[in-house]
Amino acid sequence: MDAFTAGLLQRIRTTETDLTRAREEGDDFLADVEQEELEDLRRLAAEHGVEVGAAGV
């Protein structure tokens, strides 16, 4: 796995964790921000052929 792929997958994992935390804390604004970031990261992964599991990385 190259550095780009490893870094991208790590960012996805971190963002998923941050999204879960925001939802648990009831921070709707932060949850929206994290959800948008996650969608962007998954789109980037798809554009570069990086497989991301359906229920997480």
C-alpha cells in the first residue's frame, strides 16, 4: 500500500470516529461537517481506485 492510500484510509477512519463522536454528543453542526468530509474522502478514494468497505475502512 502506498503512502497516498494509507493516508487516505487513515483520514477516513479518523473522520468516521469524529462523526460518531459528534453524533453521540448531539453536535448536529459538527456531525454535518464530518459527514460532508467523509463523503468527500470517499469520493476521492473512488476516483483513485481505493477500496473502502461499506461499513467503514
